[in-house]
Amino acid sequence: MYSVSELIEIKNKKGYTNEMIAKMTGVPLSTVQKIFCGQTKHPRADTLLELSKGLSEYNYDFATYAVREEAAEYSVEYEDRFEAITNERWPRQGHYTLKDYYALPDQVRVELIDGVIYDMTAPKRIHQDLLLELAIAFRKCISDAEAGCKVTIAPRDVRLFDDDRNMLEPDIIITCDKSKDLDDYYDGAPELTVEILSPSTRRKDFLVKTSSYQRAGVREYWIVDPKDRVVRVFFFEEDDFPTTYSFDDKIPVHISEGKCVIDFKEIADKV
């Protein structure tokens, strides 16, 4: 029987979504989400056993589009069952497109970055509390500065690049070009993006998204880290490296040209 950390490793290595795992193992989706986002730290033994059996039974190879039972011959039964889960044979990671992205069920939340699908697990309470309070603070600040921009929170798709290999969902965006604010997504680079770190998203938000936002022309990028109680602010027009603030600091919003400051202590005190 696998441990939780081993199950997470298998999930990430194979590129499974929570929806896939629920259907492969028979474990309810809500239970799968809680286990893989860390909300349930000590799952029941029978739940771990079902997850272990289900994830051992299948080995989906993105490169060859094959579904095989581990330590057994290829079986059409397993192929049919996996295709019933995914609806079609998916291309390997790095080759996903918006067609694949939109083919996913509505309840499955993912991001598409340079052809790679990243599963978005259910956020924890502190993530949502920070998201709400920070969005309110941004909205008031931007309004007071009469910047003529709009604050939007997730879920809101952002098509950073003019291609079919990227569709991101930042926690908060500030946009100033109404012509790009389409019904289904924001088409282009926001002026400012915010990501609130979770244990499962730290690497993606620090490395993958920083690169994507900078390449796309996002002017300012905030990474809010509840674990270390710091906010790292990139202002790409001036520097490739972030300025680090504590949760007790007043943080300037660079795109407002000095008109807007966020008192992060007020936000932290509320959460």
C-alpha cells in the first residue's frame, strides 16, 4: 500500500487529474481532492488501499498512448476503461492544446502552460481568505487612484499568448484594456497578476508562471506566501528579481505610479 507522499508522486509523474484518479479507483472525487491537496493528512487505511490498488493497476504512458496493467500483458479491457475516463487518447505532456483543455469536464480545474496540463487542487481556507481580502484592498486602492482598471479574481481564464498552448488562471488579475476582456477569457497579458502559494503550487508559481508572465508582458507579479508570511513582488519593467516584503509591510503597487499602496498588515490581521 502506498503512502500519501508516494501517491502524490505517482499522480504528478503520470499527469493524472483528481477526476481521473476518482474514476480509476472508485474513491469519491471530494475525498481525492482533500487527500491530494493536503486537507486530509491521515486518510483511512481502506481509502489508501483503494487508491493504491487503482493507481497500481494502470500505467498510462503519454508518449506511446498506451494503457497497460502493471506486470501483465496488454489488455483491451483496461484500454477501454481508461478511454471511458478520458474520452479520448491524450497526447503526452508538452503537447496539449486548447482543444484538450476545453474537452475536460467543467468540474476539472486545470491550467495549460506551454502545452503542459497542471492540475489545480482545491485551495485551503487561508488561500481563499487572503484572496478575498487582497482583492478588496486592490479594488479600493485602484478605485481611489482613479486608474481606470479592473480587479478580477479566479476563476477567470487568461490567454497570455496568441497560441493554442496556454490558458492560465491567476488568483487575481488587474486589467486596464477593456477590449481584451472577452466573455470566455481575458485575451492578453494583465497589468498585474497575483498568485497565492499552496504546497502543491509553489514550484509552478515560482518558476513556471514567473517565466510565463514575464515573457507575456505582465508588468507586475505578486507571489503571496502564507507559509513564510512574505510577499515577493516582481516589477519586470525595472528588474528581473523580486522585492520581498513581510506580512507587516505596506506594499506599493508599481503600476499605479506611486498612487496606490496595500497595507498588508491589515489584510493579515483579518485572516
